[in-house]
Amino acid sequence: MKKRYKIWIVKNLQSKVITNLVILIFSIIILSECVSHTAGYLTPQSQVIKQRYWRANSYLFGCFMEGTKYQTPIFQFDGRKPGSTILILGGTHGNEPAGFEAAYRLLETLSKNPITAGKVFIVPEANRVAVAQKSRRISVPEEIDIERGNLNRCYPGGPEGLPMEQEAYQITQFIRRQNVDLFIDLHESPKFHLESRDAKGNYYGLGQTLIYTPNEEATWLAMIVADELNARIPEKIKQFSLVEHPIESSAAWSAGKHFNIPAFTIETCKKLPLEERIQYQLEILNSILREQGMIQ
């Protein structure tokens, strides 16, 4: 009896060891794939930030598209005093990295240097799947307009639509529920604004522009930010121009149209080095936060 019991124990232990070893091997494979995947679209600095903050912590407010493969976190930062409520989106287009890189950098900055007033929500990877694929949009079924996979052409969205229409709807409802009074969407464009003219001589490139909603508060804030930033940019081609009226069905357009709040699409030019573009995005964000009395 004792001998049979010893044999059972040995076999049971061997089975547990094998099971644990298999689990360990699979965990290593999955972790390796995740790290490799992350390395494909984030700088090393943002990889570290993502790994640190995408776990449940005091800054995690919730998620858009919860329970789906498009699920993406919303981070919240609160000041001690009343003030503006700002929503910042990065990664609306997955092939415009300066936006989501800047969102991650700002996320880390605000965790170390808290805002003094108001509330800031940050969504670093709004279209999470497109960001991972380094794509402007996600795919949609054949014979459907491909722009229905482009988050920035789906606003105000709908609860029963395609995935990006659903997310646009959730973002729209979030703005309503949280009483967001200033909206910022971070983007990039392939051409400098000041180098691109049509046959009539009108500028049409969007790189290095602040696109703003046509209301008084947005206009005033856009002028202040552009003047402050351009004073530190000696090269004319790199300076930021103001463009009124965000494109129809975009996030900024929707925020202005449906809530009459100041809303911005920030566009850096992809001809510039990535780190320079990230810094321009961060300077604009910091300038807006200072103007709103949220940081020093």
C-alpha cells in the first residue's frame, strides 16, 4: 500500500511539473510575441510606459469598446481645484505615430506632475487595432465604404454600426456624460501645409497645422498656442498654421457641432524626424493645459 502510494505521488508530481513547464513555455512564447508586437509600433520609451500603465491602477478610468478586440483604456487625471475637462485622443490613425507617442509621454508626465485643476482624460490608442497594424483604418466587409473603418470619419457614430462607428458613438457619449469642454485629437500628415498649394494658390497640406472648430474660444486658444510655438521655431516651413473647420464626420468636427466646445485636430508633418514631431505635439498639449490653468 505504501509503495503504491509513493508511486502515485511520484507520478502526480511528474504530471504537475510537466503541466507547469508547458504553461511556462506558452507564457514565454506569448510574452515574446507581445514584446515583439509592441516593438513594432512603439518607441522603447513608450513601450515601457504602456507596460506600466496598461495594468489596472489609480489612473485607469475605464475602456472604450470593452470586451472586444478593439478595447482600449481611458486614463484619468484629476486636479485639486475645479477647472476644464479635457479629452485627448492619440492613435485615431494607426499610421500617425507622433500622436500616440505624445499621448503616452503626456500620460507619464501627468502621473509624475499632477494637474492642479480640472480633469484630463487620455486615450493613447483610440483605434487600437489600426495602431498595432500601423494602418490608417481597420478593414471592413467588401462592398462597404472603407472609410467606415476609419475612426475619424465615423462621428457621431451609432450603437449598432460597424466597430469604428460604435467606438465613435461611445466617444461621443463619453463627451456628453463627462461634460468634456475641450477636445484634442492628435494626428499627422505627409505634407507641410506651407509647401502644398492647389491650382488656385490655396494651401492644402495639413502637416504643421492646428485645425480648430469655428467658435470664439477655440479661435482664441488656437492663436495663442500657435504664436507661442512659432516663436520658438525659426524655420518657416516648420511653423504651425491655423486652419478653421475640421473635416466633416471627424472627432473634432463632431465635438464642435454637437457640443459647441473648442475642439482641435493637431497635425504634425511626417517629413520631420519622429522625435521632433512628438515634441511639437507635446508642446502644443502643454501650451493648452497651461492656458486652461491646469499646469504651470
